[in-house]
Amino acid sequence: MTVITEASIKELAGFKSSDAPVLSCYLDVDGRKHVRPKEYLLELESLKKKLLVTHKDQDFSADFALMSEHVRTQLDRHGVRGIAMFSCAAKNYWKVIALPVPVANRLSANQSPVVGPLEAIVHELEPLGVLLVDRQRARMFIFQFGEVVERTELFEPLPREYDRRDDASRGSREREQHHIDELAQQHFRHSAEVVFRLFQEKGFGHLSIGATDDVHAALEHHLHPYLRERLAPRIHVPVAASETDIAKAVFEIEHLVEIEREQSMVLKLRDTLGAGSKAVAGLGAVLDRLNERRVATLLISNGFEQSGWSCACGALAVKGPKCPVDGQEMSRVDDVVSDAVDVALLEGAQIVTCEGNADLDVHGRIGALLRY
């Protein structure tokens, strides 16, 4: 199977077929919901029947056979919770991508692979750094696709604190406490150095820290500015937590990070719309700017689909059949939004897929920040 990366997504988006449909199937095979293969096989059959209702005059039998055969006999669900299959049997095109997260089931026919859901997964599952720390111990993890891809531990024991002191030894006790505090600060500094080294070597999008309020405040002081800029909501697990418990908490942090990212981009779109001409909203306006190659960031509500028109020159439109760019006859497409994502990707635009964002929905479920 193909590995999900930005490069593999762009390769998929670059495949075009104007004379034979490309089928894109996303199937949830998560073992926690579908214990028996029969369950997701029935879902696949249901998706096929629904597609045939809207494409009665087309023959998808060869594509259906490839998908059914793969799901029945070749699917290894170890570490896999969803799959994406792309088929154009008429042109011997067949790609499968295993996904570490569940997906919404869908099957569609278009002139190119539907890659929007893949782009959303890549951005949602950007590597996350997690640092659990107390005054003596630090544990650093990098999570990607729900799995630990890097880990390191640091333990710097503090001297034993003696509680029984008489008044005569108060000065000694205070000096000892001062020394212990200095060692703790040194530990925080070393912990921050470990995190920054991993950031340089491995890279991660955000950093979540699990610590008490006083330890968090002391540690943040030692963090490199690059890391302070990437601080995510704090993770609430103890430093000695199991990796299973940490992974569960990481899932929640990733969700919060993605919501914050989406909201930030939608607010930027809204503010830019109000300030001038470097943003547009609504499908028609966005397609016009894509045709002009002006889109820097494309924002889409998850699940937004709409039929439209596509021209051989690459232009897209809500209404046809005449191309707005060269005046030629255009072809009807089931989901012009998917084609818009393809064009944006190939032009190097950033894709932001928003889940249940009312502000974006108000603007027609799609918007774009422009290059100029």
C-alpha cells in the first residue's frame, strides 16, 4: 500500500482521466467498531448500490471487483483503521492507502481521485511532542498517527531533604533547600534542551506539557522561543503514566489543536474578507480565483460536495457548459469541490478542512485566502 504523505497526495491529485471515471472509496475498517469483516464488506456493497443509482449508464464492474477483492483478501487491519482506494480500471490505475484513523464511508466517481479527506488527515495528525516532567524526571515522546515514533527519558535525582532541624541549623537547612532548588532548575533546563534537540532532529508541530503549575511555569522559562510558539493545551497525565494512558490523552490534545487551528484560519478569512480583496468566500468566487491561480489557502467544511463543471484547460465552474476561461465546452462533474482541492494542491496551496465550523458554513462552506 502507498504511505500517506503530502507527496503521495499530490501524486494522486495529478492523475486525470477525462474519458473514464476515477472511483474514490473511503472505507472505515476500524476493528473497534467493526469486529467482523462482514460488517465493513456490507457497507462497501451499500456504497456501490448508492453510486449506481446516480450513474445508471456507467459500468463500474471492473473497479468494483478490484475494491471488493482487496477488502476481502488483501486487507491487513494491523494498525489500520481506514482505507482509501482509487481505481480507474479503463486506464489500469489502482492505488490503495492504509489510514491510521477511521474515515467517513464514501464512494464517488470523478475525473481524478478525491484527495480532500487525505489532506485533512495529514494536517490533523501532524506530529505532536509530549513532555511529562516533575522536579526529577522528564519523559519526552513524539506521537504521529496515534503511535509513539520517538521517546527519551531523563532522570536527575535530587538530594534527600531532611525535615528534622533545630533552630541552630536553620541556615544550613535554607542553604540545602536553595541547592535543591538550583538542581531542580538545572533539571528543567536540561529537559528543555532535550525537547529542543528532538524538535531539531525529528520535528513536531506542537508541544504539550504535563506538569504541575509551578513546574510548568519554571520549565516554560527555559524553553526555546520556537517551542513556546508551538505550545499546545496542557496534557493532564502524571509523569509515570503508561504509554496507553498517554496515547488516550494525546488524542484529545490533537483534537483541541486542530479545532484551534481551524478556528484561527476561519477568523483570518473572515477578517480578510472584511478588510479588502485578498480573500473570497462561496464556491463560485473560489473557483474563479483558482482558475486565476491566486489561492494561497483553501478552507472547506468537511463533507462539502457540489456538482459543477470542468474544462480540459483545467478551469472549474459552478455553471456550464461554456468555459469561463477559453469558451470551450466543459464536462459535468459530480463533485467540483474535490476537483478544487486537486487544483489547489497542485498549485501549492494550503488546505484547511474544518469540522462543524459555523462561521465557515455561513460563508458558503468554502473560502480562500489569496496570494495577491
